[in-house]
Amino acid sequence: MDSDSSSSCSHSVTTTSTTTKTYDTPPYHLHKSRLYETPSNYYIIGSSKNKSVWRVLKIDRSEASELNIVQDSTVYTEPQCAELIHRINVGNKSTGGIKLVTLCYGIVGFINFLGPYYMLLITKRRKIGAICGHVVYAIAESKIFPIPNSTIAPNVDHSKNENRYMKLLSSVNLTKDFFFSYSYHVMHSLQKNLSAQEAGQGANETMFVWNEFLTSAIHNQLNNNIWTVALVYGFFKQVKLLISGKEFHLTLIARRSRHYAGTRYLKRGVNENGCVANDVETEQIVFEDVPEGSPVQVSSIVQNRGSIPLFWSQETSRLKVKPDIILSKKDQNYDATRLHFQNLYNRYGNPVIILNLVKTREKKPRESLLRVEFANAIESINRDLPRESRLKFLHWDLNKYSRKSTNVLALLGKVATYALDLTGFFYCRVTPSRKSQKLSNQSENGSGGDHCLQNCGTENSDGDILYNVFSVDSNNESRKLSSKPPKYQTGVLRTNCIDCLDRTNVAQYAYGWAALGHQLHALGYLDVPTIGLDSPLADNLMEVYEKMGDTLALQYGGSAAHNKIFSQRRGQWKAATQSQEFFRTIQRYYSNAYMDAQKQDAINVFLGHYRPQHGRPALWELDSDRHYVVGNGGSSSFEENARSLSDGNIISDATSPMDRGQRNGESEHSYHEGQDSRKGLSESSPEISTCESDSSYPRYMPAMSRQQLFLDAHAEDYPNSDRIFYNKRLDSFNCSNFLDVDMISSSGNSCEEEPYERSLLTGSPCGGQSSENLVNGTGPLPCGSESCLHLKEENQGGRNLRAGEYPDEFVKWVMDGGLLFH
């Protein structure tokens, strides 16, 4: 036993039994600590940034499989801590005294598998930026320490599995793409951090906190979070740029959701809770380059990407570079899709704008299968919503435009400008202050009436120079600086393609480029809110977005992003671009086929989606769809059913019109937030696969016309439907309910269809006037319908890839060559 003559570590805080986390929030955080050990205990001595506050934590090492953490209630000084360590050392002379193990800069968390608990510590850190005086860090080095001492014998029966779980945990590289801050909620947007809210409320929203599961044990035992750091996974880059001789700072942050997280082919679509795969929030922050302590103008814009919110999947294949897409019919009422958009509304407000970039027509329907079903889902949801709250959408085939248009970024820039006009962006002026001050000005249009800005922070016990929003007072200079009212973002642009990687990143850059002009105009750096696409500033921004795209693609897809459009924009040699794209295709294929299963297992262990238990199947014995089933006590380990819906990042409180519709009985589709999250993609669920020759789409008939599908010609039958705009020059499948697609695509570049598609359309019921004589409707069939597919096959001159006795990919390889080519 450790013996010390003081009262240190003698006050244990009882574990709270409530599921609502309400932590004590002292005005400091422990930046630097020392880990000491004796045979019976670990001691962590932590100090605040300016070393004015010292605390002591004791972790029991005598239990083989229990975690007992005690925090000393005393606040020490540095000399008092030195004296305490001396007394502990004297009291443990007989067993070797107390030993310094390592310096550390925060606790990542605690975890156990089949035996002892382990502690994850940050042992080295590096500064990567600062926001309003709050430093943001990346992890330079981390270590894992077993809690029990070496005399506690492990269970030999489970040592093999224990080591394998440990190997999975260790494969999560904390030094790559994780970041944190001691004093700034980097998991939240700038607007949310500056918005008025109850003290401590924001700290408990954990959608983007990847070590939430790992820290749950210590948080529950201590009822505070001063020892731990909240790790965000994604991308963080801060650069200083120049325009018109004036410098400013640009910060690009990507926050990856921990809900339904995973790898490309193992996590697709949506789950029962409305969480989608590859859900990433991107924030672009701009602020002035001013001397420390001076008032500063700041601005931010937030956008979102995420998988198409339907139940669909792709089976990993070592024989196919592009596995078949399987669309399930299990969610006939689109309940999970509705739940997803309700969550977006709660997080960002109205409007929710959907930019869908998937292909509209293919020789073999893959993406187009999802494109039509997604359009049906949006129309079904909008039917139940009041006009002002409906989802706004643009279905725009980026591949088709980029093949023929050299100015696709300019076209996307037009779309971005429309979206920005609808959502707005965040802007305010902040100043260093010791007092918490509120901004009395409201936005000119009143959109920010519910978001009166409060303090970003104050000068705290750590000695940080933090910032508050500037308030109006009698000082002339203050009145002058405060003459600009704040602006607020309400709503969000949600972009998707199939993987939400390559095409999505191009579109997100275009949005960031359009937004940057507005942000710099608000800061007074530009006279007009636009930046030329050929300007050096646009090129600098493209480099940052390209780095973000590569990082997010490596995390989800296993290779850097396909940046063909960016490469063309830079004037890169075409052969070099093709070579680069080829090798990235190989890298992505190899990672998906051979590496992703283990990577998914590691993610599920790290996030607590799978928790090992004695007598239960091991993780590697389960298929991917059952990872959420096995948890402590045999219950589902995915515990955020309703709580995840409250995670917000722009507005602190919102009532969804979908919620209102349910309460008033207006909607025929109800949300079941308490659904059993263990159902998964049932093998018995009816499915639609692109590998079958008779592929068809659910919820519409093959003979249904385009007007019937999108409710354009029969608006009188659907009084709640919006007007739909189509691109008549290209095809009727690029459409929107909030902007004129023809006007967006008006340019001197040719965007005509390929010869194959033109000949097919003029010779089949899929296009041309003759379709009216063949189907019960007044327009072309949705491409990919059953009749359309058969006609396509007949028009391929006997080259039928689906009717032969050999697999499709084998025939394609024989006829076209190049297994690894897209």
C-alpha cells in the first residue's frame, strides 16, 4: 500500500447515475502533467497553463479488471505538489519508492477488452493553429499504459485475443489527423462557440468527439473533464494569405462524425438512426491579421458532406474495382432519410440545400439507381412539409459537365452563390476583454435574433488572451467598430456524390471560393464580394481544399482524392495526371479489398461500437453488419439514438418542421427515435442490385414518365409541390427546385451527351418524341428503368454484358482490357 501522511487523494467523487452529462466546469484546464507510479497506484500531477493551479489524480493499480479513479479535492501550488510527491516516495521506500514515468499533455481515455484497463496519454503535442487566441494542437506522440501492475497475472486463456484487440487499438494512429484544444470547443463551429448558450452546454455535444467512449469512465467517476482532451478527427489547416497588400488568416476545418463511421465499402448510406456514412462538416474561418490584443473581425461558413441517406451497400470484392450497388427496400416510408434531414435541420436550421452530383445515365445503372431513389425520397419528404421548410435540391451530373466543360468550377460557383444567398454566413467583430459581454446589435434582417452573441472566452486561469464579442459603449472608437452588425448563417449546403470524396471535394472548393469573396468583403478587404477564379488567392484556396480532399479520401477511401479537375486547372501535364489517377485507383482498390476490414474493426473498437465480452464471438468472427450488436450486458453498444439528434453546430436550439408536423398529426411518416439500432441490413430485406438484368427502382413503375416521377406536369394533383427546373439543353435529369438549371449551365462550353447516349436516346423510348406512343406518360422514361435497360442492351449491337455465361467484369476485361481501370 502507498502511505502518505497527507490527506491527498482521500476524497472520492461518487459516480453519477444519470445519463445526462453535467460536468463541473472550472475556469481552467490542465495543460501539462506528470505521470508517476508506485506498485499500488498511478499518480498524475497536472497544472494549468500558467502553473497557478495544480491538481492530483490517483488511479488504483491493484485491481485486475476494475477502474478506480480518485481526484484529490485540494487545489495545490507547485511547492505543495513537490512536498506531496516527496511524502509518497518516503512512504513507499520498501517497494522502490515513486517513479516518474512520463510527461503528458492530456488523457485520451481508458479502455478494457477481456482483462485489464489501459490508459491512453498524449506524451507530445504540436501547435497547428489558433482561433480567437485559443491554441489548437495535434498529437505528436501517444502511449498506452496498462493499469494493473506487473504482479497482477493476466488471464492466460484470453491472452491471445487480448493481444489482438490491443493491436487493433494501437493501429489507430492518433498522430495523424486528430486535433484538440484545451480552451476552445474545436468540435463546434465558430458561430456556435460565439452564440449565447447555457454554461457548459456546448461541451457535452459529442458528435465530432472521437474519444467520447474512451473518456466516459473518467468523466462519470470525476464529474469533470479537466484531465481529458476532446479529440476531433478530420482535417485542420491554417494559412496566412495576402490580398491587396493586406494579410489575413484562413482556417479550414473538417470534422468527421463518429456516428456510423467507417471505411468506404463497409459503411454506406444511412442507418436506422438517420446517421450517414462519411458524414463530415467543413468550416472555413477567415479573420484579420492584427496585433495580439486588438479587436479582430472574424467570419465563418459551414457546409456538409455525407453519403446518400438511403439503405444501400456495396460488397467488398477482390475481383471488381467497382462492386455492384445494392439498394434495399427495407425503408418504404423513408423514415431514416427523414430522420437524417431532421437532424440536419436541428443542427443548422433552414434551409437544407442538397447538391447531388451523381451520374444521371450509365450503360449499366449504378449511381443512377440511387439518384432516382434519392429524388423520390426528397419529393416524399417535401410533400409533408410547409413550403418554407422544404428541402431544396439540385441534381447535377458533375461527370457529364466536367467531360465537356473546361469551366465546371465556374458553373459550381454559380450554384454556390445561390446557396450562399439562401443560408448567409457568419460574421462579427470581437475584442479582448476580462468581462463577459453581449453584443446588442442584431443582424439587419433579423435572422440572428435567437443567436445573440456572447463571449468566445475571457482571460482565464490559464493566462490565455481570449476574445469576447465587441459591445457598444460610450467609447467613440468602440461605436465605430461596432457599426457593422453581425451576420449569421442559418441553413446548410449538403453535397454528395457516391463516395462523397472526389467530386464532392471539387464542389466544396467551389463553395468555399464563392464564400471567401463574401467573407473578405464583410471584413472590408474587397469592394465587391467576388474573387476571380484565375486569381492567386483562388489558387491558394484550391491548394488547401485539395489537401483536405486528399486527407478525407485517405481516411474513408484508402487513397488520396482523384483531383483531375484541380490538376487540369493548374495546367498539369495530361499524361502526368492520368498516371497519378491510375496509381490512386490501384491504391484505393488494394486498400478497399485487403485493408479495410481490419481498419473497420479498429474503428469499431476505438469508438466503442464493439465491446468484447467473455463467452461472446470475437470481433473478427462477425460480419460487418453485426458490429453494433455486441455490447456490454448484451445490449446495443450504439447508445446515441436520441442524444445524437441534439448535437448541434450552428444553432443551439431549433424545432424541426418535421417535428411540428408529427405533433400536429400532419405527417403520415413518424420518426421513431427509439428504434432498435441493432436491426442492421437484414438479409431477408428486399433488395435491388445493379448486377441483375431486371434491375428496377422501388416506388415507381417502369412506364412512369419524367413528369410523373418529378411531379412537374401534374402539379395540380400535388398542391404542396414546388416548381421543378430542368436543363432542357442537356437532359431532363439535371433539375432543381430552387434555381434555374439552364441559367446555371449557360456558358460557351459544350455539354452535349456522348455519341452513345445520343444514338440511344433517338432510337429508343428513353428519349425523343416517340416515347409518348410507347409509355403511359408524356415524357422520357427514367434512365435505368426496366424497359430502358432492355432497350439499351438491344442497342449495343449484340454486345450484351449481362446475358452471357461469364461474369460482367470478366467480359469487360476481355473486351476492354485493364482490370484496374475505372
